[in-house]
Amino acid sequence: MLPEILTTEIVLMLLPLVAIQLGLMVFCLVKIFKEGVENLSKGLWALIVICINLLGPAIFLIVGRRKDLK
Amino acid sequence: MSMTSTLKKDFMDGIRNYKFLIIFAGFMFFALLTPIMNKLVLPGLLKSQFPGMDQETMNSMLVTTQIGNIRGYLGDIFEIGMIIVSFTFCGAIAMEIREYTLILPVCSGKRYSEIILSKMIVFGLSLILVTTVSILSNYLYSGILFGFEIDGVIPVLKAGILQGLYMVFILSVIVFLGTLMRNQIIVGLLTLIFAYVSRLLGNLLDINGFTPAGLLIEAEKLENGSAAGLYITTAITIGLIVVFVAASILKLRKTDLTRR
């Protein structure tokens, strides 16, 4: 079923969606391991960012990001 | 300091704290996801779950029109987008009071009205811009996948602006609650409860036309013209925004920003 409808046009349409999801995930993972975290451990934040679509990275950026960086 | 510097400061706050990034990614994600889910994922899922189901029954269970997709997206945004908006902006005033950073602009001579208005302008405009761009993307995606049904983009633009205005109203509630309590998570939760309960009550009592939630119902109609009811709903919403902003300024004037 899926290969039949996965035309080039559809794949191109899927790209921005994948870019948003993957981009946010990578961005947050870099922040987690480079800058540190607040409220939970690094591993747990990484798990949240990877497992919870969109909301995971959003939650991390709001409450998990280390804010006391100079 | 002039108002321009306050606006610039809030704009930089939106960038540095990833507020713009979160709302843009959140709204765009759902705008692009809804038509793709309805076209690619859900039909396949139904077919695998009910192999013997005929096409007609399947079509009745799926969203197969552009209008249906846009309405679905608007519904998703009310449910999930509201969570994103509430928690992204919940620290707008609450966190600044809690972390004693609000005292700095006050000491440098800024008026409370300037501080609140600047947040409303910067974050409000970004919300209207994001809702409009997102609904246009949803219109384009669902049009390509299901065929264009809506005559021109004006009804879609109108829906995006109405949704944005509703979000500005929610922002004014967040700002007001932020002046009442210092815990940003509680502010976010109370805003969510307020939005969901007010919509539910509006539905139950059939008074949505007289509440800001009426803007969302009007947006879902995707009509070209403007019904008389829309002007009333818009006027009530703008009136409530003004009331919440004024109440926030008055409350801030009476708040001891140095209290620990």
C-alpha cells in the first residue's frame, strides 16, 4: 500500500515535516549534551526529546534547557 | 528608554529563549502533518485493520476533502497548539517577577504599561504571523493532496488571522495570570484550564458567539464574507484583551517586585 502512494511528490512533501522533527531533535540533543540540563537528568531529557514527537523538544526548550549560561 | 528598545528586548527574548522557534515548529508541524496523515497513514491503517471494508465505508470514515483537512488542523491546534502556546509564553511575566529581572527595566524608568504592551505586541504579532503562515501551508498541502476546493486564499487568510487573534487573547490571559502568581507552570496550567473550560461552557450554553472561542468557530467555517456575529465576537475579544492588559498593568503597579 505505502510504496504505491509514495511518489516523488509525496516524498518531497514529507521532507519539511521530517526536517522539522529531526532538526528539532538534533538541536535539542546537542543542547542537552553540550550545555547541560535542568530539572531532569541528561539521559531522561534525551529520551523525552527522542520519544515524544514535537512536544518532547518543546518541553525541553521550555523547562529543561540550562538557562544560566553566560 | 524608548518603547523601541522594549520591543527589541522582547524580540531578543523570543529568539534567545526559543519562543518563536517553538511556536513556529509546533504550528507548522500540525499544519503539514494533518493532510499527510489523512492521505497516507490513516487509509493504510484502516485497510490493515479492516481488510474487507469497501471503499465507500472507508471514505465515510476518513477526511477526504481540503476543507475537512483544514478544519481538522484547526481542531488540532485548539487542542495541542494551545498547550504549546500556554507553556511557551507562561514565563512572560511570571518568570521575570520570580527571577527579579522585571525590576531592572522598572528601575531604568520604564513604565509598566510599556513593559506589558511590548510583550503583547511582539508575542501577539508573532502568534498572528505563525497562525497565518501555518494555515496557508495547510491549505497548500491539503490542496495538493486532495484537490483545491476553496475559492481563493482569502477565507484561509481570514481563518488564520481569527485564530491568531484568539491566541492573542490567550496571551493576554497568560500575562494577567503571570502578574498574579510567580510559578510559570501553574500559569500555563491555569491558562489551559481557562481555555478548555470556557470553550466547553460556550458549547454547553450555546454562547460561543459572545466569547473569544467564537473566533475559532468562525474560522472553521472558511467563508469569504463576514457575518454580523463575527464583528460582535471580534469586538468582545478585543475588549477582553484590553481588560486583561489593563488589569495586568494595575496589578503590576501594586506588586512588590523585590519581595522574596
